[in-house]
Amino acid sequence: MPQFSVNTHRFDPYANFKFRIKWDGESVAGLSKCSALKKTTEVIDWREGGDPSHGRKLPGKTSYEPITLESGLTHDLRFEAWANLVNNFQGDPAMSLRNYRKEIVIDVCNLQGTVVISYVVHRCWVSEYTAVPELDAAGNGVAIQTIVLQNEGWERDVAVTEPAET
């Protein structure tokens, strides 16, 4: 069975450096990195009293790993604005109970920039925000800001199908 149903000539998997993240209906510019989507289901060991020779494994609670987004430091305030909806120096009254959670979309693109796979991540909120990274006058790197998003699960957007490649 071919790995690609539409582009049967294709052998190479998709590259990991062509992606977009969207929230509030807009692509977030300047993102350089997105951590993996990962979920883990706990294992429950169970043994029946009348069958002492072996145990069984049952699925337990599923948890979703936080997602880390990294962006080059610019004048774009979206990371900071979202982080401030959860908690900021002005105290609890400044928190937005209505807006601090967002649905985000992670789009994986082919080398032409066409979306080929898309995931919707549900009920995200910022649990960690790095406004300014460690600064080093002797360094030669880009200043990166990060947010860590807690989430309540994700699912593949099956409406996004494999596009025909030319």
C-alpha cells in the first residue's frame, strides 16, 4: 500500500520545517518551533481474584502534553497579550475568564507551502511565558520568546486532505 494515496509517486515524508500555527483565525507570524503533539494513556494493572497466574492491562486516564511555541523576539505582542489574560501583575481582576482559553490550529505544509495535515488543539491556555531569553553579549544567536500551552486534547482535521502535487 502506498504511503500517499493521491501522490503515489511520492516516497519522502513531509518535512518538519514548513508549518503554521493559527489562533483567533489568524496565522501567528515569526514562529520558529513548535513542540510535538503527544498524549499518554495511563496503564491500570488489574488481576482477577480467581486467576492469579497473570494480570491484565486496562487503559486509564489520558493526558495531553503541553505544547511549547517559540518565536523570534519582535514587537508582536500576541504571546504576551495571551499570557496576560491568565495572570499578570495587575492581579486577579485583570484575568479574562472568557478569553484566556483558545483553540489553536497546527498546519503542516508541503515544500510548496500547501497545507497537507492539520490538527486542532482544544482549550489551550498559557501556563508559562518567557518574554526575554537569557541575553549574552558574547553570543551570536537570535533572541527567542516562548509560551507553553496547556491543552485538553487535540484531533486531526480530517477535512484537510492530501492535495495533488504538480
